[in-house]
Amino acid sequence: MNSMRTNGRLAGRALATLALGLSAVAIAAAPAPAATGGENTALSCTPWREWRGEGGGSGEICDGARATGTIYDAKADGRCPFIKFYYAGGGHKSSVSVGPAGTSKWIEVFADNGKYFNGSASVEWRSC
């Protein structure tokens, strides 16, 4: 009889520990809330850097909701680079392009409502 009580207590403790662990994982995986008006809080940011011989860029994605940085067109080839920022769960949103050769541009891209960037980006090209 005592062994049944001990096993029951151990099982209960194991379930409680598992529940706490899963809660911590869910909290860590949830996107961070964006800062509200006027707050000057340091938010979670992930650096990005994408480059090819013809151009590219670098910057950061903060809170999965805002990507910023600089893109540069390094080659006179009639193509203007832009950056694609990918959403968690699929899809992407693109920055403006930069050109002609030798020019750079500051970019700021906001995720659509209800979507979050997953931290990855790629350099793409448009004719210019």
C-alpha cells in the first residue's frame, strides 16, 4: 500500500514538473510584445546579414515585427537588390530596392498584423 502512495506522489510530481517545463517552453517561444508609445525599452533583436558580389545588406530584426538596416548596390548590372524578410509559418515581406550601382539605402520593414519575422532574410533582385 505504501509503495502505491509513493508511486502516486512521484507520478504527481513528475506531471507537475512536466507542466512547468512546458509552460516555460511556451513562454520562450511566444513572440515578444512590441513596445508601446514612448517606451525606451531594449527589445529582443536578431542581426541579419545577406551579401552577394553584386550587393546586399545588414541590419537587425527586432521583436519579430520590425526589420531595419542598410542595403547596397555594388555592381552596375541593371539589377537593384532588395531584401526579403521571411515570416514564421511561411511567406515573406520585401524591402524597397536600391540602385544604381554605388548607392545605399536605409530600410525599415514592418511585419503585417498578426505575423512575425522568423529572423531569416535573403537578397533578391529587381530590374532597375
